[in-house]
Amino acid sequence: MITNVTTQSAAAVAEDIRDIKPPIEISGLAWLWWGLILVALATAIFLLWRWWRNRRTNIVLPPPVPAHVRAKQKLEQALALIAQPKPFVIAVSDTARAYLEERFNFHAPERTTEEFLRELGGTKLLLPEQKESLGEFLASCDLVKFAKYEPGENELRGLHASALRLVEETEPQPVNPESRIQNPESE
């Protein structure tokens, strides 16, 4: 019986085993197409990367708003507070101090009025009349902020006008290249 089982299993195995399939021929054109696809994909990735890098570096930021323009805008906005003397004076004096700090590199907002005026007195960035006017302006603002003085609307408008005049007198003058007089001897 053992021989009979062995012959049957050998016959089953012989029917189950198949011959090896012959190799599939791949023509040279298929590899060429796959190569072209890979090159195109690599080129597309490189171009996208370059575009992305240039897009970030070519962003043109708008020029910063000059200090005198920002100060004039803030002074205009402060007029909405004219019915409330203390908030109005705080807004106007803070605007003037911030403008002077940015324009002349003073440390105005961090100092007391006396410290600020002492520092300002040692410079030639403002005319003597402007320094005097600024001192009076800051003293008037301090009265409202710290001494609970409540001025009338005319006085508040005067403080506003004083701050606006300071900004207008000290704003940088635009340089017009056409208005320069050329000296023919220097050429």
C-alpha cells in the first residue's frame, strides 16, 4: 500500500508542477519612456522649487510710513477725544513724544518731561524756539495728566495745533533732484 500512495502522490505532484515561464522581453523603448518620465518629473520638481524660492525673495514690501505722516494721522485721530481732556492730552503728548523719538532718536516716551527737555537742550536738532515751544507744550500736557487740570476746548485745540506745528516744522524736506543747481565748474 505504501507504494500505491507514493505513486499517486508522485502523479499528483507531476501534474501540479508547471514549467518555468520564459523571460518577458522588455524592449529598449519602454526603458526610454520610463527614463523620460523620470527626467520630466525631476525637472518639474526643480522648476517648482526654484519658483517657490524666487517667489518668497521677490516679495516687495511697501515702504514704511514716515514718522511725520504717522504722527499727523494720530493727531487727526486724537481730535475724536477732544471732549475728554485727559485722554485727548495723553494721545496728543504721546504722539509728539513718539514722533520725536523716531525722528531724532530721543528716548522721549520713557523719560519724565524734565529728563527729556534736559536731553533735548544738549542737542542742536531743534531750533531754540522749537525747544521752548515743546517745553511749554509738555508742561501744559503734564498739568492735565497729573494735576487734574481741565482745560477748555480752545486750549485743547491750541495744544493740538502746537503738536501739529512741531511735526510740520521738523519733518524731513523732500529732496527734489531737478531743483539742485549744478555747478558747471565741478563737471
